[in-house]
Amino acid sequence: MKAGIINFYKPTGMTSQTAVNIVKRLTGAKKAGHCGTLDPLACGVLPIMLDNAVKASEYLTDHDKTYIAGIKLGITTDSGDITGNTLSVYEGDHPSFEEFAKAAKSFVGEQMQVPPMYSALKRDGKKLVDLARQGITVEREARKITVYSLTPFQKENEFFMTVSCSRGTYIRTLCEDIGAALGCGATMSFLERAVVGSFCKEDSFTEEDIKNGRYVLTPVESIFPFPELRLPEFYDRLFANGQAIQTKKLGLDAEAGETFKVYGKDGFYAIGEIAEKDGEKALKIKKIFFPYQI
């Protein structure tokens, strides 16, 4: 089993951890993990890292995402979605699609958003969602997020929107904020994650695909937006054993802080970063993904 990332399509009703366990079992991986939890209500793209690729999780969480969300106007719930307990029902006339579309589009851009209690964020080591299920509410600081684009559409008299946004954006909160702006309240009725960074729905694999061997692994190095650096064998061995290599010895023109995908005789194996000390620049290991093979 070679390390890599599977672009898994998580169905509605399955937890993200269950998805990881299924993929791990079907592929025979020794280790597996995901980043960017999808609630059981949600479906869509869930990149699952296998074996040494789990070390790349911090890089995957930073990616922008695209969602397709359903919104139900005139109702609010304690969870911000239709699985929660109803808090209020609006008795007046519901806004038209045109009114909804105008309000929704007003949320495009940079803004501050308060994370919902029903989220995987932690407070004092405990997930907010676990506190919420105990009836506990805690203060949450608003965080800066960006909605890059928002396209409302209607399907069989139900309202939806396609949202491209930055990391940390909560769509259930966006739905609630749109409902508040319209004065009628709203809750999220459907959620599909269509894109995570370079992983998209069209290229994803289902449990059935993986069970029948119809899948491909995405090489871990493909997710890094860094230039490639191929080391000569002599320096390759030194670098792999933790020694910093002066950039002038590599004929490398780079500035301090620049990051590279490092390749040796067996291919990609590490992320390296340029550090500067006493006027000398050197390539240092930032993270090793694969042990050096002698």
C-alpha cells in the first residue's frame, strides 16, 4: 500500500470518522485520517490521507472550499440545520426567491462570523458540539472569513446556493445570518461539499468504487503549492539525515522563508525551508514524509 490521498465522497448519514475507518479497512492502510470534518447531515468531498500522507493534514485544512447548500426560510433550530430542535417558526409571508437571492448575495466578501455551537471547534479540550448537546452554550469569538462567490438557485420550489469560501466558514451560520437579514429566520436543509482545494466532486470515489478497486491515490506532494527541488545524491543523503545544506552549494537562488518540495533518488520525500543565519542561507528540513532509503 503506497501512501497517498483518496478523494472520498462521503454520503449523508455517515460520520467523517466512519468514512476514515471504511477507507482504511478497504485499502489495507496502516494509518488514515481526514481533515475538515463533514457532519453526518452533509455529503461530498472528504480527502482521506493514508499512511505517511497523514502528515500533510495541516496543509489540507488551509484550502478554500465550495459548497452547495439548501436553506429553509421561516424556521430556526438549535443546531442551525433541519436535524435540530425547532426554536422558532415565522408566521408571516415568506420572502420570494428574488428577495432571498438579494439578501444572500449581500454576504459576498470579507466578514466576521461567529462559529456555531454545533461545530468541532474545541474549548478547554471539549468539542463545542458536545457541550451544545449537554445544553451548554459558551461565548465564541467572531472570526474573519471570506465568501468569494455566492450563486442562489431554485429547485422544485426549494432555495439553494453555491458558495465558494475560505477556510473556517460555517455554512449553517451563513444560512442563519441570511434568515436574520430577511427577518424570517432560516436553517440549513442540505449541504454538499463540492470542492476542497484541488479535490472536486467529479473526481471523487465512493465506498463501492474503493471496494471494487476503482480508485486512484493522489500523490501527497501534489497538494503542496511549492516549487520542486531535486538534490544531488551526495547532498540528498546529508539533507535526509538532518543536515542543513547551504544554498550556494546547491546553486540555489532563494530567499529566507521559501519552501520547496524536496526530491531525492527515490522521488519526493520531504518539505524543506530556506533559513538564514549570519548572512548564510541554507535549506533545512521542515517535514519528512518518507524515510530515506539507502
